[in-house]
Amino acid sequence: MAKKFKRRDFIKKVYWSSLGLLGSSSLVSIFGSSCKTISKKPPNIVLVMADDMGFSDIGCYGGEINTPNIDSLADNGLRFTNFYNTARCCPTRASLLTGLYSHQAGMGHMLSDRGYPGYKGDLQPTCVTIAEVLKQAGYATYMTGKWHVTRFRDNEGPKHNWPLQRGFDRFFGTIEGAASFYDPLTLSLDNQYIDLPSQPFYYTDAISDYAVKFLREHQDKQAESPFFLYVPYTSPHWPLHALEEDITRYKDRFRAGWDVLRQERYQRMIKMGLIKSEWKLTERDPRVSPWEKAEHKEWQMRRMEVYAAQIDRMDQGIGRILSQLKRSGELDNTLIFFLADNGGCAEELTDSWMNWLYNESHICPRYTREGQPVIAGNNPELMPGPPNTFQSYGVPWANVSNTPFRLYKHWTHEGGVATPLIIHWPAAIKAKGEFRDCPGHLIDIMATCVDISGANYPTYLNGNQIIPMEGKSLVPVFHNQILERDGLFFEHEGNRAVHWDKWKLVAKGERSTWELYDMEADRTETNNLASGNPELVKQLSAEWKAWAERAKVLPWPWKKGGIV
């Protein structure tokens, strides 16, 4: 099977000497003419991730949202057009941090122990984080934002998988996933919950401010050491909370409605070269009415205005981080990643969510800090944005966010797993504003960090045998070379896929039959070729099953049967 589906003969195999073996003094010779002068100090690494943001939301990927700082990274770096996450928040964070498929790290689903090795709801001791690896190579390690990779999130409970216990020197953020942007309930500094600072408080700003604070302290106290900064924002995950000054900038921007806006994004993406014109725009979600027939138009527009404002505010914070890197003289020698944890989120916060939001989660406060009741749920009579609301932007706008793809967060069709990826590193990447269409995955981030840092990925740590990295360094792709790999694999809640060469085999739910798509001709997954290629389906499904057994995806905690 592996030989049959290797990349075509005209793609030559890439051989790349490991920077880790050669050390930072050899960086210039390794990068050759593509490399500017590089400091002898290993490069700093900044890893920024948005939460529940669609593929086409930011400006440099075709969106109408104002993101000048993110766009500047793209203009002076690289945009990856074929990069993947795992379709959901917890699994993505586990995969990103460890360089493994999420099930191997014990995070095949969310924060509960489902009784199988791949579904423990907690990072396992047989994996290591990027912070743990880089720390052993002399890096200072900082994190601000959303952790969400342990089921032990109570302040008085076990903390073996809190950030400081998994390699970070400093941490500010939330242990839980979603949170009120005005009153996050698991807000922590280092190893303890903390009271909220005095008003006004907005979580996105606090994440950015602490990132800048940690960078300043690093410059003052240990500027001679490289640093790793991980900034996983909660923006633009629900609840729809944004500052009025940001919302106002998007007043009436979405009045044309979702049908027109999807078409506009689609055309911009083609013109920019992000997608091919032969890839059809997927149809509007059948649950969504045409815009001209939509009810509660003012509320619908407000939902998207607040969502856009959340991304706008995140971009402003990224701008402050970049400014600090410039002031310290570290920007050129800092490798910056920007990506998203999954596709746009179509979750509608209906009455069925209320008990969980109010009583079972560490997410929704019952009262604002001023004592007003928090009214959770997508109520068209209440405009989202202020602290006493707790809403989501739902199916219609997630459909826009994921233009031109199918489906959303949770699913392994492109709308769930395709992410923007921007890479910026002026000292080592000569190309500016270029695209890279080589397929890649979150598992590749760890391998890239190990490669450029000179770190050694451990075989054992703290008495535990460590699972080897699954990914490949993206360094060759920086220079427009191709990574040779057999395939990329996906599973979440029974949704599953394998991307192999130009083919993608994908299924929605564990009882669904496989669909087959030619990703070069039809990345929007509109022409299912499975019935005409039964042997190919059989072979690729066998590859998926072999991976699933190896990577602890199987056995899974879903209903039995249905694997075709």
C-alpha cells in the first residue's frame, strides 16, 4: 500500500540534515542562500492559536475581518493552504503540544475518562510537550491563554498536568476551555486560581498583556536565552463577548447576508490564489434559510459583528506582542506560527445546553461582576456582546467562516479540519507573501521546533518511555521543497478520514460509509468518487484502520459497528 500511494515520480524525495544534530552555529550553511544572517542564539519560537476560527475569516485568507497584524505576518512570511488540525479544541491542543496524534496523548475526545487508553481526558506520562523538550535545550518557556488538556482543573485537585508541571516556567490563563471574556471562572496565574483584576477586564486583552509582560521580563532577566511563548487565545470561541468600540467598527458590514458574503469570500480566495477556481463553492447549509427569508436580521448581523470584533481584538493583541519583539530586537530571530484549533463552530446554544452551562461546566457564571443575571442561550430578543449575555454565532455564520468547505468543528471534512497556518521568520525565510500547498498537520509543529532549536526529543522522561514523534519538520517546506509522507489521519467522535497523496477518504459518524474525494480537483468535497473506486476505498480504509489501532483510536467509546 505504501509504495502504491507514494507521491508521483516527478516529486523528488527531500533529504534534510537535522539542525538539531548540527547545532545553531551551522544554521547559515544549512539554509544557504535562502537564509539571512542568523544569531548564534537558537531562534525564539512564538506559537499563537485562535479558538473556533474558520478557514477564511482573517483578511489574508479571504475574510472581511480587519486583521492587519496577522496579515503582516503573512505578507512577510508564508501562508500554508493545506494544513490540518484535529477538528476539536482538546484533541488539537494535545496534538499541537506533543507532536502526536491526540489519542496517543490520551486526548482522543474531551475532558472525561472514557475507559480506553486513547480517551483518558488527560495528557499521558508517555508524551512530552514542546515546552518540556525545549526547556531541556535551555529555552525559557511561557504560556498565556487556554490550557484545556486535563480533566483535573479544580484548584485544590491534582495538578500533574497543569502548565507548570508540563514544562512551562510561567503561565497565565484558564485551565478550562470556554469562558466568559469578562469573568473567566478558572483564571490562573502559574499554579493557582486568582481573583480577577480590577475592572475593566477583558480576557483577550489579558492574554495579550501577559504575553508582553513575560517577554519584557525575559528581556530584563535572561535575554541571552531563547524563549518559547505559547499563546492559545479563546477568541473567537463562544460566548459572543466583545467590547463595544470593536463591535461598532463592523456595524452593517454583514448586512448583505451570508449568501452574498460567502460568494464574496469565495471570489477573493480564488483571486488571491488560496483556492482553485474549479473547486466548487459548497451549497448553503440546508438548515439555513436564504438571507432574504431570514428572521431576526438585526440579531443575526449582530452575532457576526461581535464575532468579527473578537477576532479584531485578538489581532490588536498580536500587534502588541509583535511590537515587544521589535523593541527587544528579537523579531527577526523568532519563528512565529499562527493557526486555528478547528473550523468554525456551528453549535447553537439552545435550551438543551442550559443545565451544562450553568451547573456542570466551569464556563458560565450565573451573575456578572456587577450582579446582573447572565442570560445564556441564543435569544434573538437579546443582542450579544455585553457580560450579561452568553451566545454563539451558530450554523449560518460558521458556514461563512468555513468558506468554501463543507461542515464544521467536530467533523473531519475540510470545514472541520482545515486551518490557516502562517509562518514568519525573517532571519531564515527569504520568501515573503508566498503560499505553500504541501499537506501538513499539527503533529509537524513539534518536529519543526525540535529541528530548529537543536533540542533532543527524549526517549525517556521522568521514568516513562516516550512515544516517538509522529510529525515531520516543516523546514524543507519553508524553502518550497516537498515533504514525502504516506498519509495524514483523523478521528473525532467517530468522524474519520485519511488524506493520502491526492486522495481523501472521509466519513461523517462511525456508522456512515466512506466518501472518496480527489483533493487536487475537488478539495471542497462535492463529488464523491467512492462508488467508482471500490478497491481504492478498500485500500485506504485499511490504512486508516491500521493507523487507528496503532494510535489508540480503536477501541473507541462510541457505538459499536459501522467501520466500513
